[in-house]
Amino acid sequence: MTARKLQFSGIFFDGRSSQKHHVDVELTPQEIILKEPGNEPIRWAYPHLRWAAETSPFHIEHPIADKNGEHLETLVVEDRDFYASVLKIAPESFSATAKGPSFNWKLYSAGMLVLVFFAYVFIKTVPSFLADQMVDKIPVEWEVTVGQSILKMLPVAQKPDPEVRKVLQDTVDLLEQSVKGDQPYDLKVYILPVKQVNALALPGGPIVIFEGLLSKAESPEELAGVIAHEIQHILLRHSTRGILRNMAESMLVSIFLGDVNSVMEGVINLAGELETLGLSREMETEADQKGMELILAANIDPHGMIRIFEKLIQEESPQKELPEEKPISEDNDMEFSFYFSTHPSGRNRLAQLEKQMESHENRIWTPLFPDLAWNDIKPAN
């Protein structure tokens, strides 16, 4: 008859920290005793235990409640004889517990997936709702401060070509005259000397035109189409709404994860990050529609807006991404269109613009700047 093995070595976790405690394990008919040098023995009665793993390494769990709350103590034993020895010495108490209902991992996994899904929906919908409710209460002065903070992060040209800048600012001023009612923003244009084909509308009034877009445009009317689109982003407070939405998302995620410190840190940092200006498709579609309305109200040939969008769509291709920690500069230009990577692309948007100007096809359009030879002054490709 083989003698029962009653002494084992194991690792004990107290459930309060991840620290390992190497213990000697003794089996008795009534309990399991855990002994660690320098500490009082820990005694576990079999009826209070459950198997978490019944194959090597064996895991036994012991739920416990004390003044610090509820937690789960765990014993891990790798010895292959441990399981059989426990069942032999405690066949009626602990062995019955071991044969009880097993943990339903499928049900648990399904429940976690449902929880993650609803958490995702909550985080994606609530911030948008909050941003919509808050944006009208944000003072213009706050938008101006945020816009100027972001502008300082960009290496805008300090001494841009005066002729090019005059064309851009005159276009902004002309379009602004056609805005219905008073608007509180000082719309100013800035040039970013990089080859990306892009434009940005910052909160509070700054409009940033990338040099790559200037090279791509073949007429002031094409530039006017992009500028009208960006002006509408500012007037409709889309960039501000996007910042508020991303701030709310970051705060909710931090709260869900219990990281309260990062909530305040995120509020401070998000306002200065360029990537928080990500705009929704609905915002882009609205800026398209309102931008075309502004072009028509200013009596500017809308075919320019159509042509520049066609060029941008034709050039759309898989984008090279800038290294996350490397700021935009002249040393990391991209050679192809970047505009629609932040302004969601689609033939549908172009079709909507064409439909919008159908009723104006028979109008006679005069050049925006009749005496200007744009292709002679624009930046070279």
C-alpha cells in the first residue's frame, strides 16, 4: 500500500498584492496548513476552498473577508501528487466541492464581450452628446486661446511669399463678406511650408493651408473651394466640438480604468494636440454643403471647388504615416495627398457638391482675380 504524501511546497498569494510567498503545505483530514518562515501558519478548512485548476500546476482558491474588504487567497502547487493526495485525505468535504459546477468560461466570455460592447458604445456616443450640449456654452475667447496654442505648435512660414499670402487672405476676406449675419472670429490664413496636400481649420479663426495644396491648385477658385470649406468648420465650431468630444472620451476611459490622475492630465494635454481635431463625416458633409453655399453667395465659380476635390480624390492613396513623436516639419514631407485622410473621402461627397450647383450651371462666372497669373506665383511641386 502506497503511503499518502502529506507535505508539499507551494506558492501563496494573499489577494492584496502580486507578491509571491513560498510556503510549506501540510495536508490534514480537516484543513490545509500553509507555513511560511517567520509568520503564523495559515489554516484553510476544506469546505471553504475551491479548485481553480485541477491539473498541474494546481490552484486552490480561498475567498476571505476582513476589515480590508473581500479578496481571494490562492495556493499554487506544481507537485503532480498534490491533487490525488487532497482527494484521498479529504474525500467527503473538499472532493465534493471539487466535483461541483465548473466555471462556465463561454458564458463568462460572452458576458465580457457584451460588457465591452456597451462600454464602447457608451464611450463613443456620450462624449458626442456632451460636446453638442457644451459647445454653444464655450466662450469665443477659449476657442481663440486653444487655436493659438495649436498654431504655435506648427512651423508656419514666418515670411511667406507676400503675393501668395495676399491671394489667400483676399479670398478669405471676400468669402467672409458673404457670411450671413455677424460672426465673432478673426479669420486669418497661415501657410505651412510642407508638401502635404492639406488644410486645417483651427478653433477661433486660424486657417492653415499646406504648401502642397497651393502647388496642387491651378486657380484661385480651386483654393477658394477649400478655404470656404475650412471657414465653415470654424463658423460651425466643428474643431471645438471635436476637441470637447475627445476630451470627454479620454476622461470617460480614464474614469472606467480608475486612473483619476490621468483625467486631469488629459484635460490639459488634449487641448494642445493636433490630432484631437479629427472631424466626423457628418461635420465634413455639413462643411461641404455650407462651403458650396458660401462660394455661390460670393459669386465665385463653383467649378473650382469641384475641380480641386476631383484632384484630391484622384491622388488619394494609402498614406505614409509620420512617426508619432516626430513633429511636422520640412524634413518629413509626404509626397502625395493627405487632405482626405483627415477629411473623409468619397465620390458621394463630390456627387453631392455637383448636385448642389446644378441649378447654377447657366450662370456666367468672372475670374476671382482677373489680372492674376496664379500658376506663375504658386509654389513649385
